[in-house]
Amino acid sequence: MRIKFVQTSPACPEQYEAFDEAGDQVGYLRLRHGWFRVDFPQHSGDTIYEAHPSGDGSFDDEERSFFLQQAFNAIERKLSRTEDAKHSWYIVEDDELESFVIETPGR
């Protein structure tokens, strides 16, 4: 399973929207005032993960990968995918969005 994290704000708050391989939104990630949360499937949905990283309005560089991986894990659990699927997440910068194409097998 692959989930695309699109950063919608770099700081104060640092936030992302998460999309599955079909292009459906499956998460909203936000770090503000030292509180990181993941809502499913979008903003104001069910909060499925919460944490209190060191960063206040943005992650410290050394903690970003850890907490984004935790967000991926929470979304994956919520989607109830199988464990044998290929797992990864990645960030797409705003200037890359136009060139990004979601490939869906069998279409």
C-alpha cells in the first residue's frame, strides 16, 4: 500500500493531506502547538492518532520521519489492509503536483 502525503502547510501548523492509490483522501495530518493528530478520512473526521512531538508548529528534522510513519501506520490500520501489501509513504511538494499522476492497476 502506498499513501501520498501532500504538504499543505510547512509550519504553524505543519500539515498534510493523505491520499490512497485511487486518489481518495484517507487522512489529514496536523501539528500545531506541540499537538500532532491524524484525522480520518479528512479534517474533522475521526482522530485516529495523537502525539506530542518536540516541534511546536513544525516537526524537528530528526522527528518528522518517525511521526509521519506513525501517521501512515494509523491510516493503514484504519483502512484494514492486509499485511502482505507493499507499504510506503512519500511527500509531494506543491511544485510537483502537476506532474504527479496516480497510476491505478487495471485502468
